[in-house]
Amino acid sequence: FDQLIAPKNLGWKILDILPQVLNAGEDAGTLTAEGAKKLDPSGTLQSGTPLCPPEGDAGTGMVATNAVRQCTGNVSAGTSSFSMIVLEKALSKPYEVIDMVTTPDGSPVAMVHCNNCTSDLNAWVSLFKQYQELLGVPVDMNEVFGKLYNHALEGDADCGGLIAYNYISGEPVTGLAEGRPMFVRSANDHFNLANFMRANLYASVAVLKIGNDVLFKDEKVQVDRITGHGGLFKTKGVGQRILAAAINSPISVMETAGEGGAWGIALLAGYLIHNNEKLSLADYLDKKVFAGNTGVEIAPTVEDVAGFDKYIESYKAGLAIEKAAVENKK
């Protein structure tokens, strides 16, 4: 960047104007009188409020799920999805499907981000709700989700050969700049409602699995605990079981995980103000925030893992169909 702007003689370099990087718990200054007035013209907000280093959704999500210690991770699964695995050591080489970021206190984190997760799944659930309404049957949307999600667990572990692609938009992990939502089956596949819903639930985390297979299978990354949060986990136990099968790891969900980023940054502010014992961020969260709250854990079953592995083989083989749809369906 400095080379690009050099001919313009601007009198500064990029590092001169970027803010200083601070770790969690460090003093990021205080709110000025001018800043307080801009935020609250009424004058109720006073200057002098201490500020913690800011974080985006990724950093606050790690804190909100108590996943800042090495060998822990979290998965956020809603409209889009991403996983964050805190590493013990650097990866052996760069991977296009993995972004390297850090925890708020500076530990290396391998991030797999997917543009699509539950949007196409939600569209199918909405279609079933419309069918109910057409029959004149009053039904609550949460009830529809609960019934369909739980029914999916009665399907075959490999979805009976059915495949779904939830690509509302493109997916860089699978090399697609655009996407077309698509459901694919052969005439002799085991086509029923349970398998249909299970295939769509698998699709919601299929790209996440492809990215994390690089970490767990190729790089042999070790993880002790992964915490899930987001809309996919709202129906108790179902999203957890699907994700556990996808990445072959136990998945925990805590009641507080749904609070998300706003709560995460509030905890970081509390870490700045209340960490009188000078604990590390991981120890502070363990002892002062999440003490005794490890959440509800679901471990993968051998049958589910084998079924998802078989599904993902067909899924990857069928990506050529998705690419053809992008090229020919405008």
C-alpha cells in the first residue's frame, strides 16, 4: 500500500494512520467530552468512561462462548456460518479456505467462513408452513421447525442419497462465485420427508465440514471443546447432533451463547474494569463468568459420522451440477 501511494506524496504511511493494536484488558482510552456529546446530545452520557479494545463479531463470539483458550473453538450457525478454532501452534502452510485471525488476547485462530447456512433451509420450512395454512391448520413457526428438525433425525444417516445445495450466494470454500439453491436426487434414492429434511440440515454445515476437514484431517489440529451458537441450534439437540457428525467432535451449547456479540463485548469491558486479580482472559472467563456452566454436550455417533462422510462424498462429486446451474440458470 505504501508503494502504491508513494507517488502521491501524501506525507504519511499506512501504519501512521491505523489505530494501535491492543490486547483484551489493555486500556484503550476514555470517552472524551466531545465524543460523549456526539453519542448522546442530551448530555446524560458523561465523559471519562473507560474504553476496552474493540472487537468485531468473531472476537466477541469467542468470548460469548468461552472459546479463547487454546484447543477450544466455537461455531456460529445462522444466516451464514463460521468456525473459530484456537490453535496450539501455527498451521504448516497457508490454506485458501482458512482465514487466520486471533483471539482478543492474541492467540492464533483458524477461521472457516461460509456465506450460506440456514437461509435455504428456512425457505423450505416456510413452504411447509404455507401448506399447513392452505389446509386451514393453525401452526406456530417454532412448532414447524421443531417437528421437521426432529423428524430429520429419523432419516437415514446418509440422507438416503439425497443432496441439497443451500447456495443462496457463492461459496469461496467450494470455488463458486455465485450460487443457486438446489435439491438433487436419483430415481432410486430413498426419498421421504425425514431424509429430505436431514439432507437440508446436512447442507447447512456441509461447506463448514469441508473447511474443517483441512484442520482436523490434514493438519491434525486437536480440540477439547467446541461450542455452538446461532439459529441452527434453536431446536434443542438437532443442530448439535448434525454439527457433531459433520466435524466428528462433541458440540456444547450454553444458554448464554445466544446472547452473541453484544454480550461478548460487555464481558470484555468487564474484563478491563473488574480483573483485579490480573487473570488471563481465558482464566477470567472460566472463573468469573462461566464457572460451572459448560453447557449441554452432544457427542457424535459412529453411525452419524459415517453417514455424513458418505453424504459429503456425493456432495463434493455433485458440485459440478451446482456449477452448471450457476452457468445456465440466470
